[in-house]
Amino acid sequence: MATANFGQFLDPKTYEPLAADAPRVICSHHPYLREFTLLQPVVFRSPNGHIWKADHGYLYNGASIPRFFWRWARPEEPRIFPASAIHDRLCDPALPVECDSVTAACVFWLMLRAGGTRPVKAFLMWLAVRLFGPQFSGESM
């Protein structure tokens, strides 16, 4: 039986694939700000070989969803927050544009699946960012 290739998270120093038992990305939660700070870089290689990353110290909101929904999809959940950090980076209007919003959402889905998020949950999260997330072209924001 063939396994799907969703891409893989990489060691930020060597760019080698992270082992399944490797320590997860670490972030610091700022509860009053509803934001997180990456304490180490997050690097992801999509199936086409493109490298996507969020750097150490990047401040992101984890998921622009009401706290009520955090019981089903907490932004700091190990399967979600690396994908969330890179997706937020791709959508950040203060940083150089790397892609359009459609590509950012697709990369988000790939990262969720590569991180072990179940298919239905990954689809619902992808749908949420496509419907309610930022919409932008790849040229400028």
C-alpha cells in the first residue's frame, strides 16, 4: 500500500527530515496577547521540494479562531502549531510575500497532514483558512 507524501518537517540546522520521535517545535504562549513566539525555527519541505519556514523569534497568533474552538484545535497542539506558525508567516503583511493565499492554505493543509492531523480535521482547518483567513495575491499585500 502506497503512503501519501504530504512533505516533511526538517531539522532547522541540518535540513534533514525530523525523525518521528524527534522533539517537537517549541513556542512560548503569551496568554494576554493571544500570541506565541517561536523559540526555534520551523522548516517544512513540501512534496515539490519547496522550503517554507518561520524563523526563531517569530511572533504569531497561532490561529485566528475564538478561544471556544480551542478545545478542538488548540494553536499550541504539536500537530497544529508548526503548520500554524508557517501559515501565519506566509500571510504576514509585514513580511515579504512568498505566495498567494491559495498556496498558503494548501501548504497549511500539507503541513497539518505531514504533522499527523487527521484528514477530516485537516480539511476543516484548511476550509476555515480559505473561507475566513486573509485573501491576497502573490504580488503584494
